[in-house]
Amino acid sequence: MAMSMVEILFWFLTSLSIFSALMVVFSKNPVHSVLWLIMVFFSISGHYILLNAQFLAIVNMIVYAGAIMVLFLFVIMLMNLNTENEQSKSKWLQLAAALSGGSMMLILVAALKGNVAKATAMFTQDSGIGLIKNLGNVLFTDYVVPFEISSVLFLSAMVGAVILGKKEAA
Amino acid sequence: MPINYYIFLSVALFSIGIIGVLTRRNAIIIFMCIELMLNAVNLLLVAFSKMHHLKAFATDVATKVGTEAQLFVFFIMVVAAAEVTVGLAIIVMMYRNIHSVDINFLNRLKH
Amino acid sequence: MFAAFDNFPALLIWLPLLGGILSFTIGKEGKARMISLISSFLSLGVVVASYFLSNSNYLELNAVSYVWMPQIGAGFGFVLDGLTRLLCLLTAIAFPIVFLVTAKDQYKRSHAFFGLMLLTQTGLMGVFMATDALVFYFFWELALIPVYFLSSIWGGEKRIRATFKFFIYTFVGSLLLLIGILYVYMNTSDQSFSIVSFYNNTKLTSGEQHWLFLLFFVAFAIKMPVFPFHTWQPEAYEQAPTPVTMILSGVMVKMGLFGLIRWLLPIFPLAMKDYQQGLIIMITVGMIYASLVAIYQDNIKRLIAYSSIAHIGLMAVGILALKNVSMQGAVLQMFNHGINIIALWIAAELVERQTGITKISALGGIAQRAPKLAMFLVLSAMANIALPLTNGFVGEFMIFNGLYQYSPWITAVAGISIILSAVYTLNMIKNVFYGETVAATASFTDISRLHVWVFIGITIIIFVLGVYPTPVLNVIHQTADIILNRFN
Amino acid sequence: MNAIIISALLGVLMMYMGFVTKKTRNYTMVAVIGLLALLASIWLDYVGFPFFQIDTKGMLGFNSFGLTFDLVVVASCLIYFLLSGAEIETFGKSSSDFYALIFFILTGMFIISGMKSLLILFIGIEIVSIPLYILAGSEKSNLKSNEAALKYFLLGSFSTGLMLMGIAFIYGDSGTFYLEGINIGFGALSSMMAIGLVLILAAMSFKVSAAPFHFWTPDVYDGTPTVFTSFMATIVKSAGFFAFFKLFENAFGSFHKHWELLISFIAVLTLLIGNITAVFQQSLKRLLSYSSIAQAGFMILGVYALNIYAKQGLILYFAVYSMATIGIFAVLAKFKDHSIEAFNGFAKRHPMVSAAMLICILSLAGIPLTGGFFAKYYMLLAVIKYAKVVWLAIVAVLCAAISVYYYFRVIQAMYFKDAETYEEVEFSKGFKYMMIINAVLLILLGIHPDWLFSLVSN
Amino acid sequence: MNKFVFLIPLLPLIGFLINGLGRNFLSRTAVILIGCGALIASFVLSLLLFKEVSAPGFTTQIINLFDFINAGGLDIKFAFQVDQLSVLFLLIITGIGSLIHIYSSAYMHEETIPHYARYFAYLNLFVFSMLLLVLGANFVVMFIGWEGVGLCSYLLIGYWFKNKDYNNAAKKAFVMNRIGDLGFLLAIFWMLSQYGTISYAELFPKVGTASPYVITCITMLLFVGAMGKSAQIPLYTWLPDAMAGPTPVSALIHAATMVTAGIYMIARSNAMFTLAPHTQNVIAIIGIATALLSATIALKQNDIKKVLAYSTVSQLGLMFMALGVGAYTAGVFHVMTHAFFKALLFLCAGSVIHAMHHEQDIRKMGGLRIKLPLTHITFLIGCIAISGIPPFAGFFSKDEILTAALEKSPVYYVLGVLVSLMTAFYMFRLYFLTFAGSFRGTHEQEHHVHESPAAMTWPLVILAVCSIIGGWVGIPSVFVADAHLLGKFLAPVVASQEMEKPAVHLSHEMELGLMAMVLGLIILVVFIASKMFRKSEITENTETGLSGFLANKWYVDELYDVIIVKPLNALSSFFSRIIDNRIIDGFVNGVGKAVQFSGRQLRLLQSGQVGSYILIMVISIILFFIFQLYWKF
């Protein structure tokens, strides 16, 4: 059975994202972790494009991979954590952690295997809701209230950053 | 691609995130793993958005179904950005005091 | 809430409550004492007046009722029927006695002491008069909280622990009671806490009745207390200040018995029938047990405490036997026992106050030094062990009579407690009051005039009720009739 | 809607107060006046005079339940400001920022109170949470505060991740974020829905510190500066519960049977762990954190029952629990030593304050004549009404009996024990009166709770 | 006259109240006047009543005073019943009571006034209770008196309350009485539930309506009550100990009146006992056994009062045997004569003790006939009377009992005779040891020995006269036909028991022959006693063998101690220390401890490590998933 280009892309991105995610977890060096995480974000953006969600793909790259991860990198550099000096947790704890994470996945997968939606093919053409025009339209009409409300969130984050960041007065 | 593939993918990413949170001791890495989990969610939401959209699209070509999930993802990103600001501020503050971001040193408060 | 002061139940709640608050706020020892005395005597006056000026018709249960929370079917309902009247009288008598007996005592922060005492009185009155389950529960707790503080602040050496145990123990019971009340409330057809609804408008299956019965019973059993829920009692009695112990054992334990009569039997008649035998056997065994344990005690207070367990057990059995005679007898005995045991506590208190000792084997010969005290003690002890022509006899006779109709064998076994009660009571008299004086009692002085008058008052009650109980019986018979009718 | 906008504006106002005046007293004054305005505006909203008519596409909506909740929140906050304002002021110039943060948190709560969509829920919860992380770490030089903030932040974000995953699955199954939409058309529980439900349940349990997701609570409450612990443990927790209740009522109400066992399990576990662990605590602050877990156990009973009694009862519970806990924390915040022994002989030194504190403790313990009784009473009533099986109620009351054990340890310390050396604590006159007013309110709620809960109609 | 019946008990009650309350104010004379006056007045009233009752055509009178208990189908009246039986007892009680009061006024003279007054108060209270007992028209009133006399007995035994032993004796008396009382009480309840009434007048006519089993049970329970009060096996040990009380008290309570309450009760309810032959047999057997047992014990006692006490128990046993064989009249007759001579003997003993300054050991007496002539004579009269030598009172009543016993069964008769012989033996042993021979006490004692004052001797004389002539009211038909005045008097209240098959039918000749034989034996025994004890020396050596066994009262007290008292104490200590403190309270405290313990353990879960918190959260979520997805419920 020949795979279409899209399918090949899907499997490539999937394996890339999973591999990168694993590398995030298992890299000794925090900087490597950050870089691998950026890799994950890029592959996920690829998935978005496959899913015809171009706006989110771009935002993901700009905001996440660009801004946020840079911030992370910045902090790590600032703290001079660019070494592999992190002590690992005890073996038992790591084993328990891996086991529980793994069984979490297994259970979810097992539960969702017989899902009704499996027949749906995902790559057919659609009306292009993921395009910026459509999303912008909805965001500033129907979703204007949550949008405005999230400004409160940013305000508080800003205040918080100021409070936490500035030197103690006394 | 069936929706299940996306579900499994994001579940896998999510679980890897959890494993990361559980196994690492560096607060920043843990935070990154949490971001990984959020991205798994984002991916899943977009996939679901597409799925619901296609279901509706079969009967109505002008349907807007699915928009809300993509906007939700947008809001998640927004919130994540704010969270990162605060989170990193806290981590930096912590680092200033104890010169470490190892969570195993967070043990003054117990019992 | 309370529209007017034009009726007795409202007065009986308000008088002690206001008195309590007043003496709390006034802060001066002498005045607080005066206020509490006046308030308690006024309450007594009101109860006595209610005897003559209102009828005791049980059917007018909702006679006094104020709207409280109509949405949830709760109202401040109070009644003064025969049963209640007797118990309110007991409460109203007990408090002035306690105040008089302790009139010369000094308590640190005494305004708080008197305030709490009066709050306790409010709680007790409320418990006895409430015709609304929620109000009943409220006052049930209200009577407990001040006692907790009274005992913990003014009690003996190990007071905090003992009182705490007492508090938690009874609190567990009352919480179970609360669940029971809520469940019954949910099953009233008109969603009401009124006792009338509880009696007449509940649809409970036999199974529901069974476990509800147990919930209620445990609460009451802990309060009474009956074996094997009794272990808080000796400690609490030992550690509480004697005025509080008097109230606890004289009045408060009656709350449990009262609960049986008013809030248990009539609501769960089906379950009652099934549990009757088991409970009666359990309590009877407990009576013998408590009597035997009492024999071993070497502390006056613990001895009286265990004797109280045995006596309360008898009353409980009298109630549970579901015989008219024994129920009336039990109600009468609730009153009598209250009076008698208060007298015993006064004696114990007077001994302890002078010698500082409650250990029986370290005392002796007080009768030589204090003939009056000895006389009154013997008198009240005799009433306590139900010697004929004292009040105790009438009550116990009626209880035993009804119990006999229920089961001769159980009567015979329960009767052993009469013998045992003689054993430990006489032991106590013998070792504390008779014999040669010891170092601790060598300079014992006889009781003051005030105490003599208090004792005379008690003695009069003991004998009047022992010789001519008819007026009291006339008051309570209707209650017994109505409750027992539910079992026919 | 009034509340959201006004409190957001108040937050902004407080942000800039630092530029207007340096006198910290004024910050509190403005905050209190602002709260009064807020209270009035909510009341106007409640009686039917909203200032703003904004089409929210059904994502936000206010009913009597939500508005009553808002009222309770603002009232509790008022008491909080009045009692603990002085403590906030000790943060100096930046204290206006803290007021701003608190107003932002309030905004988040009002958003939660009106939420009809999972999106709003998510945003609301985040608006509440993010400033809290900051408040937890507000004592920057204090390592405990740092630690609390980081723990809270890490665990909080983790639970946010869980919640989002849950939301994603629920969306996948139902195709909508509207609560009503989720609620209809689900007779049977699909596996996606079940997973979403469990994840959301876990996340919400985390927010309300229900076992086994409660572990952050004692540590964070302990490390956070007392004055903010007070806020966190009371008003914020109420918001968590409100969200919990509203979400489960409106979104998952129709398949209540499918999750009642799970939540009853959580309730029992919370009650047991909260109460039993509290027994051994030596620090009052930590004791209160465990007690807050224990109280959460009771409130979960309301979520379990999901009926009108639960609704009314929760409102009452929020009010009573917040008032009582704020009262105790306000006193505690004046102490440097947070151990129970620090209160030995307190009643002799400060009879008025200790009497008021006594009422608060009694209320927490659920003793009749205090509001706490009716709060617990309503939870029990709700459970009994819903289940007709009383085992849950019996477990709850047995745990309540355990709670008496540790609450009364404080009373014992205050009233029955004497201290040889003690920390001298000053209380202003205003503080004393406020404590008394608080206590009187608690008693009033204990006699006439109907004044409050009748605001909630079905 | 009926209207004043209530005065008979009321007067002593008033006496009690005045003396009791006014003990600190009254003078000694006033105390005497009130105490004795009340009794004498009662006696006079009783005499008047007797006159009325003995008039021909008298029918039983019931005087209702007030409703005692009227509730729930229970209707008990406080009522008095005046009939031949009650009047007879009234006379005995008030008559002998008066004498003893007078005697006491001198005997107790050493006491200070408050205690003196207290003594008279108790005594009056006792008489009041005793009068209630015999006057009551139903069992409840009887029970009131019944327990009342028990109380007074307790108070009077422990009158000298400084002495621990006396207190113990008092307590023992009260408790043993209570055991009996419980039986009585149960009988009352049974009667109430069986017949619906406990008034004699209503109850006795319908006794037969119950099954024999029920009647037997009720009568057995009543007899248990009688056992306690009248000191029968196995509840007799309190009576010898009760001698701790002042001697007049022993005379009044523990010889003449209270202890005969059991006989009164059975005689009163003879209608019932007649229908219960099994009970009667039991009564007879226990009666004779008690009589024998205590007679043997009395043989070896050295305390003057103890001898008399065991003698009392023995005589009571004889009375019960009489009741058991259906000879109610004989029983009551013996109560009366016994009241005379035993009161006499006790008072004489009191006189001796008074003279000897509270020396009670007969081994330290001797030769008192010269020092105490009047006491000596009257004591001798008492001894003769109790030994059953005609024409003294004891002879008639005892003979009547023996005759009745013979009619039932020769065994009873033989044993009864044996008891009589022993009685004669130990009484004369007592007499000879006390009054004959030479004085064995200290010189100081000898110096002080003197005859008692008139107030003490006059009652002795009166009682001595009664002891001589008291029996003449019941002259058996063997001597004079139809001369049994008492029998005729009591006939209306005593149901004649039908003998189904008299074991032995006696002819007059045979009766006379037996009488003579017994008399001969008794005189022989007296002779032996005189030989043995007239000139006895003090023997201090401890008794061994059988005599030791008897001297130690068959070790019954020790036996009771081992089988009842010790186990009871052990049980109570076990209950208190183990069950109550360890198990029940241990459980209660254990719950608290368990909570504390789990609190201590659970807080370890709160490790402070973020990692473990998250791990637990994740594991819980996994468990929740499993539960929610795969749990089929």
C-alpha cells in the first residue's frame, strides 16, 4: 500500500515529535532539552499545517518556539545551568515514574482503541477554519469577551513578574 | 489518518511529559515537560477541531464548527505565555536564594 | 422569634439565657452570683406556676411555636407537657440548689462560671421542651458546650483530658443523632422537623427504622450513659467541679432517657419491638456490671458515678419495657434520681471541700464530727437505694413492676442490683462517715446553716414524693399513655 | 458582569495607587471602598440592574447561585481586608500591587461564577491561579515562601495540564465547550468522556485540595505569608469549589450516576486524611491547612449530592468557612510563633479576641449556634437527600468528631492552659471590633442561615 | 376506734421526728418522755383496739388512708387492716416495745444526750415501721414496714458507729435482709401480675385461681423474704452478728419483733401457703434444719448475747417448722411466748452486761445470783420458759408445735424434741455459767457489780410474769378441752389446714405420754447441765474437733466468705480493673490512640517532595481510570 505524501509527512512528524519529546526528558544537559523541545514544537507545528490550522502553526512557532523557549534558554544560561551536573533521582523513583507514565499511556490507549471516530479521515478538504481570517473574525466577535478577559491575566502576570523580579526594598 | 492516530500521538506526548515531570529534578526541565503536556493537549484539540469540522462539513460547507477548539488552543498558548513569565520569575527568585533549581531541595515544608 | 413573654416555655428559655448573658457581661463576682441566683429562682417559680396555671395536655404539643426557618420546616416549638414539666422542674430545682450550695465558694472568673451555668440551664430547658427536632438538637448541643468549658476551666487535675473525652464521646453520639434526625426529616411527608410530623407523617420502612433506631439510641445511650458506653462518665464526674457534676449527673443524664421517651420510641415503634429484648438484656447486664464495679471503687465520686450508671440503666430498662407502669415509674424516677444524686454530690463536695480527699479509704469518722452531714447523707443514700417511703422506692417499684410484666427473669436479675447498690452505698457510708476519725477528718466541722436548709429542702422532696407521689403521677400518666398507644 | 468589569478596573486602579500615594493605609482604604462598591454593584445585578449588557455568546451567564456566590466572596473579602489589611500593608509600597493581584483574583472568581463554557472555566481558573503563585512567593527573602511558590506553581501547572487534557477529551467526545452542550445527549459514558471526566475531576480536586491531590496544600499554606494563606485557604478555595460544583452540575449532571462513586471515594479520603493528619500537627498554621482539607471533604459532599440543598449549603459553607478561617488567620498572622502553644493563656491576655476566635473555631468544628453547624448540616442533608444511603454521612460526622479533637486543642490552649512565657501581641481596637463583628455574624448565620441561603433559588 | 388506728403507728413516728430533730435541744427527761410516751400511748390504743376486735361479731376492718401509687393499672392504697392477727402483733410490739423503751432509758444512760435521743428516735422509728408491717392491708405496705425495720435494724446495730466491726455487722444485716427483700418484692410483682391486686382482702379469696405452680413459686419467693428477715438458713448469719447493737435493741428487734416478721408474713398469707404443699415442706425442712444447726452452735458459744442470738435463730426455726406443717396458730403462739421469754432473757443479759460493764463473755462471769438477785430470778424464769417446762409459757407453745409436727411426720417431731433438749442444755449452761459458781472476772469488775436500777428491773419482772402465764392462753385440749383461747381468737384469719393423711393420729393418752417423756428428758438435760457447769473453771484452751467446729459456728461465715464475698470482690475488681479500664475504656481510648497514630503515620506521606506528590497524583489518576473504565458496577 503506497503512502501518500501527506501520510509520509505525518509519520515523519509523529516519529520526530515523539523522539524529540523523549530527548527532552532524557537529555542530561538542560540546554539540549530546550533545543529538543523546540524540535517538538516545530514538529507539532508541522502537524498543525497538516491539519490545515495554519494560524496556530505560525503562532506556535513564533510564540512557543520563538518567544517562550528563548526565555527558557535565557534563564538557563543566566543560571549557568549549561552543564550536566543535575543529579538524577533514585533508580526506584525513576522506575516508578516511568512505569506510571507508561501505564497512564497504556490505559488511555487501551481505552481509546475502540473509539467511534476512528473511521474519520482527517486530511480531506475543509472550509479553512484554521486560516487567520476566519479565526480572527471569530476571535474578535464571538470570543471578544474571553479575549478581553485574558488581558486581566496578562496584567496580573505582569504585576507578578514585577513583584517577584524587583529587588527587595528593605 | 484516523483521529485515533492523533489521539495516540498526543497521549504519548502527554505521557512523556508526565514521565519527564516525574523523573527530572531540575525545576526548569519539569516546567518544560509541563509545556510539553500542554502542547500535547493543543495538538489533540486541533485534531478534534478538524474532526468535528469535517463531520459538520459533510452537511454544511460553510460550517464554522471547529473554530472554537482552535481558539481554545490559542488561549492555551496565551495562558501558557503568562504562566511562563510567572513561573520563570519564581524559579529565578528561588535560584537567587538557594542557587539551585533542584526540586529535591524544596523540603523545608513537610509533614 | 419569640413573639412575647406571655408563656411559660418562652420564659423558661429566656430567663436563664438572659441571666447567663447578663452575668457574663457584668463581670463582677457578687453581682453575677446574685443574678444567677435570682434567675434560677425565677425559673423555678415559673415552672411551679406552670404546674398550677396551665394544663399538661400532651396533645397540644405545638402549643408554643414560633416561625424560624419555614423554608426548611423548622420552627421554635416548645411544649410543657407532663413529662417535660417534671424534668423542667428538676432542672429548675437543681440549679438554685447548686447555686446555694456553692454560695460560699470562690471561683476565679466567677461571672463566666455563673454565665456558663445558666447557659447550661437554658440548654437543658430547651432540650426538654423542644417540639422541633432541629431545636432539640440545638439545645442538646447547647447544653453540652458550656459544660465542656465549665469542667475544663474549673475542674480537677486531669480535667482537660477527662472533659475532652466526655465531650468528644457525647459529640459523636449527637452527630449520629443529627444524621438520624435529618433522615427522618427527609422522610416526613411535609418536610418538617416538627415532632408531630415525626410522629405521624413519616413513612419509614422497617429496615430504615432499624438503623435509624440505632443511630438515635447510640446518642442517647452515650448521654445516659448505659453500659458499654459509660466510660467517659466516671472520669468526667471525678474531674468536673462538683456543681457541674451535680448538673451532669442530676439533670443532664436525664436528657438521654428523655430522648428515649420522646424522640425514640414513638418514632420507631417497629424497630423498638425488635430491639427491645436485646437492649433490655444489655442494659440489665450493664446494671449488674456497674454495680459490681462500684463496689470496687475507692473514690467517692467514681462510686457515685457508677451507681448512677446502674440506676440510669434501671430507668432505661423501665422505659424500654414498654409498660405503662414502668414508663411512668421511670419518668418519676428520673426526677427522683436527680434529686437524690444531687444530695449525694453535695455531701461528697462538702467532704472534699474540707478534707481535700475523695479517696474512701483515706476518710472515716466524719459522722462524729459532722452529725448533720452524716444524717443527711444517710438519708439521701437511703433514698438512692430506694428505701420505702423515700421517693426512690416509688419509682423503682413501678419500674420493676412494669419490667416484671415484661419478663420476670430480667426483673430478678435486675433486682440483684438493688442488693449490690446496698452493698456499695453502705460501704461508702461505713468507710467515710462511720468508724474512728482519721487525720484528714480530725478537724472536720459540721455543715453550715445554709447547707442544712438546702438539705432540708431536698429531704422534704424525698419524703413527699416517697409517701404521696400521686400529684406527680397525675401529671405524667398521659405522656406514657400516648407513647405506648403507638405500640398497639 | 458588573462584578467582573468593576473588579478588573479596581485591580488596575490599585496597580497605579503606588504612584498616587505612598501611604499604605490609603491602599487598604481604597480597597475597602472599592469592595463596598463591588458589593453594591453585585447586589444591583442580583436585584436586576446590571450596568453592562455584553453579548458573551452564552459563555458567561449569571444566575442567583453565581451572584450569591459573588456576594459571599466580596463580603468575605471585605472582612479579610478589614482584618488583615494591616498585614498586607507591611509589604510596604508594593502592597498596592498585592491589592491589585487580589482584585484580579476576584475578577477570576467572578468569571468562574458566571462560566458556562469550559474555556471560561479555564481562563477563570488561570486568572485566579497565576496571581496566587505570586502571592505565595511574595516574601521573597523567605525560603519557605520561595519553596511554597515554586511547589504551588509546579503542581498547579501540572494540574492545569491535566485539566486541559480532560477538556480536550471532553471536546473530542461532545464537540462543544458549552457546559449545557456537554450535558445533553450523553446517556452512556463513552471512554473519551470518562477519561476527560477523570482528568477534570483530578484537576478540580487539586484546586480544592481534595485527597489524593491535596499534597500541595499544607506545604503551600505553610510557606505562604500567613496573610495570603488566609485568602488562599478561604476565598480562593470557595471559588474552586464553586467551579467544581458548577462544572459537575451543568456539564456532568446527566450522568451523575457514573461518577458518584468516584467522588464519594474522594470525599471519604479527603475527610479521613484531612482530619486524621491534622490531629498530630503542632503548628496552628499547618493545622489550619489540614483543617481546610478536612472542610473540603465536607464541601465535596455537596458536589457529590448536586441538589438544591447542596447549592444552598455550599453558599453557606463558603461564607461560614471563609469568615471563620479568616478570623483565625487574622489573629495568627500577628504571631511570629505559629505553634499551638503560642496560644497558651491567650484568653487571659486578650479575652475579647480569644472569645471571637473561639466562635470561629467552634464554627469550624460545626457546633450548633454557629454558622458552621448549618454548613455541615446542609452538606449532610444534601447527601442524605441524594443518596438515601447514609454511610457517607456517617463517615463525615465521625470525621467531624475527629476534627473536634484538634480544633479543641486550640481552645484548650487558649482557655485552659497557662503560659509562662508568651509572645506579646498587639491588637488594635478596630481589629478587636472587627473580630467581634465577624463572630457575631457567624452566630447570626448559625441562627438564621436562611437569610443567606434563601438568596439561592433553584 | 377505726378512725384512730392510724395513730398507733403515727405516734412512734412523731416520737421519732421530735427526738430525731430535737436531739440537740431536748433534755434527757424529755427524750424519755417522748420516746416511751409515744410507745405507751400506742400500746394503750392497741389495747383498746384489741378490746374491739375481740368483741364478738367483729369482722376485718380495712382503713384506707390514701392512694400510694395509682398509675398505669397499678392501684396501691396506703391502707391498714385491723383483724385478730394484726392486733395480736400490735399488742406484742407495743407492749414489749414499751417495756424495752423503759428499760432502755436506764440502760443507755451513759450516752450523751444527742446520741441518747438518736437512740430513742431509731427505736421509735423501728416501732413505727414494725407497726406498718403488721397493720398494712396489702403487701406493699407490709413491704414498706419490712424494709423500714431493716433500716432501723441497720441503724441500731451500727448505733455505736465508731466501731468498724459493728458497722460491718450492720451492713451485713442490711444486705442479707435485702436479699430476702428481693424475693419478697418479686413475689409482690408476681402476685400483682397474677391477681392484679395485692390487697389481702381482695387477693386471698382468689388465691386458688392460679395454677399450683404459680402459687408454689410465689410462696417460695415470699419465704425467701421471710428467710432474710427471720434469719433462716441460708440467710441467718447476720443475726448473731447483729448482737453488736445495744442489748435492748437485740431484745426488741432481734428477738421479739422484727425477726418474727417472717412468721407474721407467712401466717398472714396462710391462705396461699396452704395451697402450696411443696413450699410448706421446704419451710418445715429449712425451719427444723435452722433450728438444729443454730442450737448446736449455741451449745459452744461463750458470749452471753451470742448464745441468746443462736437460741433465737433456733426458736425461729421451730416456728417455721410449725408454719411448714400448717400449724399457723402454733407458730404465732410461739412468736408470742418467745417474745416474752426471749425479750426477758435479753434484758436480763443486758442487765448482766450493764452490771459487768460491758463484759459479755460468760467465762468471765459466774456467781452473779447473789449480786444480781432480781436479774437472776427473772433469768431463771426465762430459762425455764424457753426450755419448755410447764406451766411456763414456752411449754405450751412448743408442745403445740411438736404435736403438730408429729401429726405431719415423726421425723420432724424427733428433731424438734432434739432441738428442745439442746435448748434446755445451752440455756442452762448459760444460766449456770453466769449465775452459779463463783465470780471469775477481775476484782475491779466484782467490786462494781450491782443490781440494775428500777427502770430496768421492772420490765424484767413484768416480762417474767408474762413468761410464766403467757402460755395459758393456749392450753391444749389434752388438759382442758376448748381452752385454746388464742386458737379461737385467731380462727377467723387462719385457714384450717386440712390434713390429708395425718402421719400419726394422736390420742390424748399418747400425747400426754409423749409430753411426759419429753419433759423427763428436758429435766435430765438440765440436770446434766447443772452438773457440768455449776462449778466449772475457766477453760481457755481452744476448742478442737467437733466442739471447735461448733464453737466456730460450723464455719459458715468463712464458707460464705469463700463462696460469695471473695468471688464477688474478685469479680468486681476484675470488672473494674480489667473489663472497664482495660477493655471498654481501652477500646474507647484506643480509638483515640489509633487516630493519633494514623495521624502520625499519614503525615509522613507529606514528604515535602514535589516529585512524590506528583507521583501519588498520577498513580491515583491511573487508579481512577481503571476504576472508571473497567470497573463493572
